[in-house]
Amino acid sequence: INHSKLLPDDMSGQTITVTNLGAFGIDVFTPIINQPDSLIVGIGAVYDKLYLDDNNNLEKRNEMKISLTYDHRILDGLNAAKFSLRLKQLLESPLNLLV
């Protein structure tokens, strides 16, 4: 495999994998990409966190960390960041999937 140039056959098949170590209580990890994937998303554990609202009242929120590993030969950093931002928006407001 030539790691500096990709051929069309190198990019066929699946493109994104989601892996979840959160079920094992892992907060953050770095998933390793497998060819022919272009991207892998690592899902961490969901946990409670306290925040101050606009009126300085404590409120409890759920928080979860995600990790993103991508192949720079296929995606540039800007597109990967846009994907990450959109994923964050959808996870925070899943009803937006219906819009």
C-alpha cells in the first residue's frame, strides 16, 4: 500500500465507523482508523456535570466526549471539523434530525 496516494479501490466500501467505549466507563479515547474508512468517531461515557445557568443557579446536565480520527488524504481538517460540529449539534438536539 502506498500511504501517500490513494487509488479509487482504496476508498471503496464503508466510510465512517462509530466505536463506543463509553459503555465501559471510558471518558475519552483515540480511535484508530481502519482502511478503507475515511473517518472513525469514538463515543465516550455519558456523565452528569454541574453548570451555572444564566441566573447563577446550579443545573445538572449530561455530558459526553467524542473523538474524531480521519484520513487527511481523503478529508481536510476543515471538513472534519464541520462534521464534528454538525454531529455535536445533532447529539445535543436530536429532534433536528426530523427537520
